[in-house]
Amino acid sequence: MIGIWRRPRWAHGFLVVAAAWANTAVLGLVIVGKVTGSGPMSTGSARHTGGLPGLGWNANRYPLGPPGLAEKTTAAGAQAAAGFSVPVPSDAAASQANLTQAWVNKYNGEVALVFDKGKVDITMARATQQKDLRYFQAFVAQRNKNRVTDAIEQVNGRPALVITPNTSVVCHCNPAVVEFDRNGIDVSIYSNTYGTGTLLAIADSMR
């Protein structure tokens, strides 16, 4: 595994820290994971790995990939379509009050919630691997490959992988990330606006 940003499951992603997300032009640091099975990987918003100019879709409008793969819905609609609980956080930075968009992938049930016009993104999907403490410890142990500042914290008593924003050695432009397993559902929270403390508070409020 190598990195911190994620490709959406439609692209069979690997957690990726791309030094090029939607607002930059350079593709960099890729954290290889799910493809090789060597580290924590899951789903992720296309907002952070695709949707760059010339790639064919606007990731701000279609956070789970190109049009046709996902449909806009509500949190309740996403839960019904995905077949698993989709809790909306109750934090000032992300709550029902500032939920901007909800999306569900029509083919694999991946869900994306967008808060405050993109200040916070949350993706949820059925975990393909058990994200336990040892899993995250293995990831953090590969700091020379990850090339970002990462650590293990807790979310409601569960281990969580936490990636500090702007610590990528490639561009110092990565977002804050918190990833944890919630009853077999891989939950990832991203933000280019808030730090890891806020994202952990958001995660703790998802009960």
C-alpha cells in the first residue's frame, strides 16, 4: 500500500493520495492498496481522484464517478438502495442541516454524502477487508511508502486511520482523512477545509 487518496469503487480503487485532485493539475502519490491487498483501501469520492479537466466529468457534480454510475438521492434513499445504515453525522461541520448532496452507486451500493458544498465528503461502502487495529498498524508502519503523516486514533472505541492534511511530500496538498470500520461498513471522511480533530468529531457523531 502506498498513499492516501481513494479511487471510487467503480474504478476498483486503491486508497490514494494524489497530488492532483480536482483542483490541481498534477497526478502524484498513489497509495496502492485494494488492488494488491497490501494495505488499507476502500472506496472514495471521485472528487479527490478524478474529475480533472479533460477527464470527462465534473466531480463536483458527480462525486462517485462519471454520470450514469451513480444517482443523486437523499440520505434515506441512499440507505434503502445500499442496504446498510447510512448515518448522517450531527456535528457543526457536517449534519443534516448542511447536507448538500447524497449519492449512491447504482451498481455496488457505494454511498457519498457531501456537506456544506464540499467542505466535508463522507463515503461508505461494504468493507472488502476487516479494518481492525492490526490492519491500520500495518499501513502506518509503511510511512516510507505512504509519504504522508498518518496515525491511529479511535472513533467510538474503534481504531481509525487518520491522515494529517498538507503533509504529502509530493505537494503538501493532501486533504485530512479519517477512515474506520463501522459494523462492516468502510467509512471514509475527507476535507480540504477542516483538520483531523474536526473529522474525528464528525466520525464520533455518526452513531
